[in-house]
Amino acid sequence: MCENLWMQIRDAIPEDTAAACAVLRRSIAELCEADHRNDPYTLARWLSNKTHENFRAWVAQTDNSVLVAVEDQHILAVGSITDAGTIGLNYVSPDARFQGVSRALLRALETRAAEKGNNRCNLTSTETARRFYLSNGYVENGPPVGGFTTTSGYPMTKALPSLIGKT
Ligand SMILES: CC(C)(COP(=O)(O)OP(=O)(O)OC[C@H]1O[C@@H](n2cnc3c(N)ncnc32)[C@H](O)[C@@H]1OP(=O)(O)O)[C@@H](O)C(=O)NCCC(=O)NCCS
């Protein structure tokens, strides 16, 4: 668990499901226009697995960590990382954008990856978040990949700082 003066980052619990799914869905719909271009079919496909049932399953999954950033019991952002160090989710509420929430959540996900024995984190970035990841130490490590968005996903990797030199 990670805390600063105004925000806590903790493991998600089943009771977070409704609020967390609302954040995921709003983040995609309202912030990721560069990826879905407001194309209804693309957006619907992207949102299709952001269901209450799936969220509860992701929280229950033993080889996966779902973390939430919380202020005054309101969920500001949702992230996830597998025990193998792959970041799956990293979505901030439109209400909390550009306040350092995703940067803090990313640090927490990386810390969890290191705790699980990984010396790298991997992810596939949206167009929307590409610059954000590059400025947080990630490098692109493969050609853009097709996905369910109208643009490409960008495979990225980062050596976890505390373990550099120990591999
Ligand atoms: C891009 C995104 C992930 C960043 O999250 P955030 O919580 O807003 O970012 P933080 O506040 O932690 O990071 C600060 C970033 O915002 C920038 N920023 C701060 N205030 C800003 C403003 N008023 N206008 C534009 N950019 C601003 C900072 O320069 C910094 O960008 P940089 O890292 O490229 O330099 C988020 O805004 C977003 O759009 N998410 C959509 C979902 C998504 O694509 N998730 C990734 C899935 S792989």
C-alpha cells in the first residue's frame, strides 16, 4: 500500500467493482479519443470486456494484481499487473487527469512487479499514453501491433531501477 497526503494506492477489492468499471469506461471513452477516434464499433469493442463480472475475476485472479488509487473513498485510477510483470490496465478518471495520479499508480505497479521477482515491466501503450510512458522510462521494443483500436498499440519495456545491474 502506498500513501501520500491526498491519495492512497491499494489492492482492489470486489466492493470497488462498480466505481472501478466506471473509471475504466470513462477513461477510455473520454480520454482515448486519439485511439478510438469516436468510432462507435471500436469503442464498443474496447469497452466490451470492462464489465463488473470481468473486474471481479481480475481481482480474484491469483497471478494478477489490480490496484486502485483512491481519494476520500473515490477511485481515481485503476491499474493491473501480472506476476510476470505485464501491465494490463492503467486508466485514470477524466476528473483526475494531469494530477500525478497515473505516475504514482505506475510506480506502485512497478513496485509490485519487483516484489514478484521481475526486473522488467512490459506493456502495450495506447496512442494516448505513449508520451506518458516514454517520459516515465519506458522504451519501445517492437513494431506497433494491431489491436482493437483504430490506431496501433506500442509495445514497451522498462528495466526496474532497483534491480538494474543485478540481472
Ligand atoms: C496519459 C495518461 C495515462 C496520463 O495519466 P495522468 O494521471 O493524467 O498523468 P500524470 O498526471 O501522472 O502525469 C503527468 C503527465 O501529464 C502532463 N500534464 C500535466 N498537466 C497537463 C496539462 N494541463 N495538459 C497536458 N498535459 C499535462 C505532464 O506533462 C505529464 O506528461 P508527460 O509524462 O508526458 O510529461 C492519462 O492522462 C490518460 O489519458 N489516460 C487514458 C487511458 C490510457 O490511455 N491509459 C493507458 C493504457 S496503456
